[in-house]
Amino acid sequence: MSAGEFFNLHGNDVDVSSNQCAWVRLRGRDTKSGKGRSIPLHDADLARWLKAAPAQGTLPTHESFYRSFKAACEALGLPTSVDDIRETSVWSYPSAGGAW
């Protein structure tokens, strides 16, 4: 999920009806590619928070998130771009013994 997709979530985009896992269901108009997709969420607490946060106004703003994220990354000596971290983790995960 891209940052833009995250910051534009609506409560009805999160489906918590399954006992197995919850889903974020992105509509095509909300994605860069124009294609809808579903993203599984295996953390029930996170799913419930994502469902409620937009209506409660507790979803962070794009600006406040990036300001906090950048400060945390700088303190840890990590790249300060979300895309750099996402790509680094995708490529590093298998070499650290992870399996897709």
C-alpha cells in the first residue's frame, strides 16, 4: 500500500467481517495503477483501528506522519524515504532468511 493510498483510506475500505483476517479493499480510482486490489491484514487490532480512524479523525496527516517518520529514521541512521525503506526491506528480507 502506498502512502497516498493509506492517507486516503475510508472506514468502508476496511473489511473486518472475516474470522480469518481483515482486508483493506482499495478501489481502482484510489490507486496509481487504476486497478483495485485487496490487502490482507492479520492484526485484528490494526484492522479495527484502520476501520475507525478516518471517522474519528485519528488517522495521521500526511505531513505529520512524514515529519515524525523522518526524525525517527535520522535518529536511527536509516534512509528517510518511505519508498527507500520499503524497497530495502523487500530486497533484504530474503537475504536475512525470510521466505515469501
